[in-house]
Amino acid sequence: MKEVEFLQFLLENMVSNPEDIKIERKEDELWVLLTVSANKEDMWVIIWKGWNNINSIRSILRLVWMKLNKKINIKVLD
């Protein structure tokens, strides 16, 4: 569950409306899926040009989870 708190921390410090960020976590044997929704005005900050911001966040979280032999992915809802 620490990945949710970490992602929440990162996103809250990036956006103008941190209270609108919602993260849902689903886990099976191999994967952890984090689904992110936020204020429409803040979506461009989360995604940024060419998905650079969200891809960087994905990379950081994947490094953490590699130690635990799990795979993690983040899905951003419009």
C-alpha cells in the first residue's frame, strides 16, 4: 500500500487541486494496477507532453516493485 501513498504524494505536489486526486489499487498474483483520476484541469500536468511525467512516475514505482518480484502499472483516467 506504500506505492499508493507515494504516488499520492507525488501527484499532490504536482497539481493545483490535490484534493481531487483519487487512486484505486487492484492486485493479483503478479501485477499491481493503480488507477488515477484527477481534476480535468490537472490532467495535463500529470500526463504532460508525450506522457513524459506519468512515464517517469511509472519507472520509479517499477524500480521499487522489482525488488518484490511484482509488476506495477499506472492507468490514468480522463
